Amino acid sequence: MMPVFDNVGRKTREVKDFAIAKIDVSVNDVEGFGLDIVEYPTILLFKANDKSRPVEFQGERNEYVFNDFIRAHAS
């Protein structure tokens, strides 16, 4: 999945108000954020206007489906 994240990150580098962040939950405490991480990698999209309810990515793990997911859910 990392190559997909890296490609999408490069292609969206100039998009204002959009960022891709990778967080290693084995070394970073995410419990205070109320996230229920049950599999790796868990992919969550946090909308700018509603960071308390992330949308979990459930699609096929490739760049095309991931781009469609971003377009469908980003605000």
C-alpha cells in the first residue's frame, strides 16, 4: 500500500487543504483520538469540516480505487 500512498501524495502535493499522513500506531499513541484500529493498514479519511468522524476506506487497494475514494469523500 505504501507505493499507492506515495503516488497519490506526489500527485496531490499542490492541492490546498489536502494531506496524506502515515502514522505507525505501534509507536504512536492514537487511543486519545477514539480510533478503533483493528487491521493494518487502516486507511481513514478525515474531512476538514468533521474530523471527529473519519471515513474508513474499504475498497480494493490500488491507486485508481483510492483516488476515487478521495474524490467521493473529500470536502
